[in-house]
Amino acid sequence: MGACYLAEKPLGAWVEVFRRGMLIAEVEVQVRRLGAITLGRDLRLANLASRRALQFGVTASLGADQDYAASQAFARAALEYGFDGLRYLVRHDPAQQLYGIALFSDAGAAVDDGNWPPARSTEIPEIIIESACRRFGYRILPTP
């Protein structure tokens, strides 16, 4: 199985994509796109950010470990119980206020079969870049 990782807000997508360093070459931002998708049906997501998830063994460490074995095992169990994906707090937001969604699907490249509309995408808006710099301390290095 595979997963498509999304964020509920653009800033959540930013911190997950640019998670490896706080200095980002301007060209790295320019080559990326901010996408939005619309699904043709409701999804059943296991909400790992809910306090009630504790009864299923979910703690903050589930997605925080460098070893993904525990989180992958949990995802497999959620899939077996009929969930379409997971809703979780994004790992790279220390304030734990941004949410991500992992949608389950077959592994490999997505094929437009009519069940998964292609994403609409735009350049990353300047307001998102400014917010990431102000709130998290990112710095964009201009192209010389």
C-alpha cells in the first residue's frame, strides 16, 4: 500500500516539505506548487489528533519517531478496520497546531481513473512564504 500526504492548511504542507533545513534556496520554492484536491466522496479518517485516540494506543510519539515501524503498523491496522486514511498533527510544527492527512491507496504513481480528480495547483503564494518565515524562522536565499 501507499499513501498520499496532504495538509489541511498550506502552512502545514510547507513545514512538512521543507523540514530538513531553515535556509531554502529561492529556486526550491519556485519549482514547487501548492495543490488543492476535491474528492468525490466522504472519507473515513482515523483522527490521531483526538484525545479519544489514546484508547487505541495513540500517543504523540507515534509519528515522532525516526523509525516508522510503529506508525506504519498503526496505518495497516487502520486500513484493515476500513479507514480511508489518517488525520494527524504534522510532525514539524512544534506548536502542534497544523494537521496532515494521509490517504491510503495502492503503492506507485497515481492514475486518473475518474475516482481521483487531478489536483489544481498554483505557485506558492507570497503570503504563505512570509508566514513560514515569520512563524517558523525560515529564510529564503535569493538566486544570485
